[in-house]
Amino acid sequence: MSRYEYASIINNDTYHIPAQLMEYEIQLFDAIESSRLKLVNDRRIGELSPNQQSKLLMVKYGVDILEEESVVTVNFIDYLTGRPIASCRGAYTTLGFSVSADIRGAIKRVAKQITETFPK
């Protein structure tokens, strides 16, 4: 894990962020930036040297919003091999009282896992 320095969030034609998460997308980016990983725009990956590309992780995330809890999962995939390296998961519930509070809580928990997995 210590060799990775860069991260790029997957953004392709199949990328669709759930409407409920749009307002929290910035917090997901901030969660990754709060770790030691430096974000790289997916269009600039080709500008990285081969050595930098070997230290690059692709980031894919998903959200599952249920009545009883919200779950945010962030997967980190080695750029060169396509192999999953780490998965961080945050879940939170207000027992159905507030979906937005559930999402915020889940993002905070996944952010904590990301910074623990990739400490500065």
C-alpha cells in the first residue's frame, strides 16, 4: 500500500452518480485528498511517467441507500494491473429518520477508513 501516491476517480461513459449523492460528491473527493494520495484527472493520466503510473490507483465508488442505512463503498484498483488493492466502506443509519444524515455519516466513516488505509 505504501508505494501508491496517486489516485484518479473513474469517469467514463458508464459513470453515473446517484442524484442523492451529487451534493456529497465533493466530500468524497475531499476524503481521498485527506489521505496521502494526490488526485489526478483521468484525462491527464497519459502525462504521468511510467514510474508515476505504477504508483497510480483508479478509484471507483458506489452508494447503496436503503431505508434502514446508507452505505458508501470506495474501491482502489491498481492502474497497470487492474487488480483491486483496497476497499473502504462506510455505513451509517438514523433508523430511517434522515437519508441525508445517513449519507453524511457514511461518507465520514469511509473518509476515516481511506485516511487510515493511505496515511500521510
